[in-house]
Amino acid sequence: MTNSSFLVSLLGSMPRSKKLLTAKRKFNKGNLDFNSYHQILDEETKYVVNLQEHNDIDIITSGELNRDNYVSFIAERLEGVSMMSMADMFDYIEDKQGFEQILDILDVPAISIKNAICTGKVKYNKPLVADEMIELKKITSKKIKATLPGPYLMTRSMWLPALSKQYYDSKDALGEDVIKVLKQEIDTLYSLGIDVIQFDEPVLTEVVFSEGKTRSFMCAALSEKKDPTEELKFATKLIKSVISYAKDKGILVSLHVCRGNWSRDESILLTGPYTPLLPLFEETLPNILTLEFSTPRAGEISSLLSSDLIRENCILGLGVMNPRTDEIESLENILTRVEEVLRFIPKEQIWLNPDCGFATFANRPVSTMDIIDKKLARLNEVKNTLRHLYD
């Protein structure tokens, strides 16, 4: 990359076609052979990559097309982890009434969303995303980013006490094995020459903004509530372990945080500035903080960039597009947002991206390929305009 200012990258997930979803179901049931399924998967991955390259995205992502959602796919990859639907989990949930209320509020059918649950000792069995990256390197010569669920998200979403306590005394003990798994994955990605590793930790905002009143369905497996301070301390330990490990190898590490990405109804998504998460960001200090900022729900940019440590050490992956709307954000509004950030950090420390992925769950994409194409074209226009203005 000859120009390091205003780099553009996506957050990961892209919509899957009905053809691919049908093929995946048949493959999982043994009704479609490996080669036939992967031929369809490879075709759609090439389409996603071509879409990014056509719009001059600087760092390419795979689209996560082989994953059923952003975290539960790990059940196919790790020993000691089982895939369970929310309906399957219901018998093991202690607060059944609260669980049902959350599903009702969020308009999520209990049968449609699946989760990876710890049902044994967790061990690295197959690479989590390295196979995606091997295929991705075959079809693009650009720099690439591997997107992974973060260690806190994995630990918290997998912990279902009624089942998991048969194998682990505590969630903390499970977290230690999750760290081991992710370090092994980092080793594999390092050997492949991956340019950026992104760890997704959307559940952090649920810790600090839900005020103990609700749990997003991302964490519905939990039957215990810790004090937010204690929970953030636990999250910081896990996240710092994997970020430090990857940074020591010379890999650029991104930490992605948003406020939920499963509904177009903004009123049910979390609201609040990043201020409560500043200590965690400062302690873990990723190379890139990739954050939601396109909606007022994310608070003021100054709430983040008031930190000297973050300004001096982190690139800001600035969320300038809402993946849940059909509206194509205006060039003028995005430029105004970027100019606000330029008051705090130089152009080389600003990357541009959507707030989140375009298809958090395989069966519930929040956008269409046509809209995505238009949004990516606007991102490219923004980048070119900014480079013309500031280079």
C-alpha cells in the first residue's frame, strides 16, 4: 500500500445467497458432498472479494460465508463445544422468563439463532478461520484481514452453567482454555502471513450499557450476572492476553466493538459513549480500535479521543456507515465526521469502515448486495476525496 492514510476495510460478514444457505444445510446433513458445497462457497466468496476490489477496498475480508453467525461457527471447529439453538438451550436456562422476554423484545425466533455452548473440555481441533484465509489469499493479491470472535465474547457466549460446570469450575477457567485456542489460531494465521487480525467484542457494550436490566440474546446463555466492574476486569484480562500475543508477532491487531447488529430497529439497540470502556481500551491497547460511530447512539468522538494513550498508540477504524439502513450516507456528512477526528489524530491514524458487518447472522442479513455495493462505492469516494484534500 503506497498510501497509508484513510485506508478502507470491511468488518467481516456479508449476506449469503439462498443457494449457499441451502447447500450448507444439505452439506451439514450429509446430503451434499464436500467438493460440491465448496464449489458454491468459493464462487460466492469470489463474488464478495470482487465486490470489494471493484470498490477499491484496501484490506480484504472473506465475507465469512461459511459461518452461520459471527461466533457460533466455532462449534464446528473446537472440541468440547456443541451447536445449540436457543430453543435447545431453554431447558438449561435458569431465568426462563427473562430469557423469553429478551427474545420477544428483540424479535428473535428461539429456533433461528444458534449458539456455541461449552459441553466438554475446549481444545483446538481445526483452525477457526485459517482455511478461509488460505482460500482468500488465492483470489486476491491485496492485504487481507482475518475476523475472529474475541476471547471474552467466546467465553461468555459459551458459558452455560448447567452444562459447562461439568467440565469447568468457573467461567474464568473456561476463559483460560479459550486463550490457549486463540493463541494457536494466531500462530496459524501468522504462518500464513495474515496482515490484520480483528477480534470482535460487541458484548462489551452490553456489560456497560444494559444497567443489569436486560441481556442481549448474544449472551442469553448466561444465568449469572457479575458486577460490571468485575466483568470488565475479566474481559480485559482475556482480551489483553490475545492482543499482546499477536502484537508480539508483529501482526496488526484490531479490536472491534459495536452496540448490536441484529435488527434495523435502532430503538432496541444499545446507546452510550465509549467512556466506560476507556480503561479496557487503554490496558489492551490494540493497534486498531474499530468502532461504531455512524449513529448518535455511539456518543461523541471526543469521549474516546480524550485518552492520550489511545491518541498516541491506536489507529481509529472509524465507523462511518450504518449497515442496517438502505440510506447511502452522504459524502458531506462523512467528511464532516472525519474532519472532527482530524482535530485529535493525524490522517495516518484514521481508517474508514462500516459500523459492523452486513450479515451478522446467516439467516438474518441486515442489508442486500445492491445496497452494499452502493455503500462501498461511497466509501471509496470518501477515501479519494480525503486523499485529494489532505495528501
